Amino acid sequence: MMRAAGGRVKLALVLSEEALRRALAAAGLEAPVRYEDEVGSTNDVALELAGSGAPEWTLVAAGHQIAGRGRLGRSWLDRPGAALMFSLVLRPRGLSPARVGLLPLLAGVAAAEACLEAGAAPVACKWPNDLLVGEAKAGGILAESRVEGGRLLYVVLGVGINLREPPAEVPGAAGVGDIEAEALLSGFLRAFRARYQPAHPAFVGGVLAAYRRVSATLGRRVRATTTRGVTVEGLAVDVREDGGLVLETGEGMAVVAFGEVQHLDPA
């Protein structure tokens, strides 16, 4: 914590490279770190590092992104100093490229568990990559990978979570509360590492079981629009081993592998 003017206690929302090292150490990890007060996108920096051979668990974070990115070409906006934004380099040996969609699901589980541990607002996961407080978006996850010769070379996993007030220019956004960024990051890394065993036979089942417990989408009627522009409506009943969402429709079962989902009924 930091002491503000007048003796009022102010939460340490801004990170540092030393804070990143402490967060990794709290999860039993040691890897290169990089922190910038302002950056275009933490994912862009991490992708460059991964392409240059950075080891697994390399961690990049920033206090503000000026060109943050989300899925489907969207922008990610943040309030400077009031969001946790970081990217991890992963090298998931033994994980098929067809199952890379499990990693953002695991990140969602880790974020929800970290928020609970830190005393933040309860967070649930909207398929495939949104973090919700109630029905408002408080964060998101972006996974980008490189495949060569049918093998995953690396995955960069980007996470952004609004802590206190969300950006005013983003309607319907939320924050998870006045919690310390380092505490939330440490909790995320511990929770993620505990289940990140991509070569283990139980990895897929474990991720899916954990995701089902924190899902805000399963059990609800949804409208899913695929990246090809096809719209499907139905009851979200499960998540497949590749991370795809399974819908029960009037014409039978359908699977949405990529795309956007709208919840049609209240939680």
C-alpha cells in the first residue's frame, strides 16, 4: 500500500518489474519480466519476445495501453492506472493446436478464482473470453499463437481486468473493485499454474470441469454469431474438448468454435 496526502491509505494499483517478479515467485515461478507505464499492447510486446525465444512464463505488464486489442479486431480501452493488464508467454508442450482454445478458458477460471481470493466482486466467465461482474464486462482475455509444422510453438495469453472505475467511454463496463493489482496478478498466476499441465492426460477434463463451475453462459439461451456471419440460437449446454460451445437448437445440436455470444435470458 501507499500513503496518499493527508495520511489516507491509497491502494497500490500500479505495478513494477519488482512486483511482477514477486507475483511470479508467489506462484513458484521465475522468468523474465517487463513493465511499462504506457505501451501500445502488452500482447504485441510479448509476441515479439516469444518470437525471439523468450522462455515460458515471461511476463509483460503495463499501467496503460494506447492500442490494446481484444478478439475479432476490437479495441480494448482502459482507465490509466486503474486496470490490471498483462500478457504471458506460454509454450504448451503436448497440447494440440486444435485445443489451444482451452487456454483462454483456463485463464478465465484463474481470473475468477483470483478475484474471489482477493475479495473482489464475484466474476463469472462469458464464453469465450469475457469476464463479467453481474451482466457487465469487467475484463477480457486474448490468446494469440504460432503454429509451425503442426505444433504449437508458443501462445501469448493477454488478460485485462478493470479494477475500480471502468473507462467512461465504454458503456456497460464494470470493475472488480479497489484491490491491489499485484495481489490479483499473484492469485491469477497461482490458480493458472495449478491447472496448467498441458501434457497430462487429465488436463483437458480438469480445465472443462473448472470452467463449467464459473461459466455465466452454460444453462442459458444464447445467440451465437460465428466469424463467418452465421447466427445460431439455442441453449448453451456444454463446452467441448477443443473449447467450442455446444448449443441445443430446434434443429439439433450445434457447435460454435469461434465467434460472439449474446445472452438472451437473465442469469
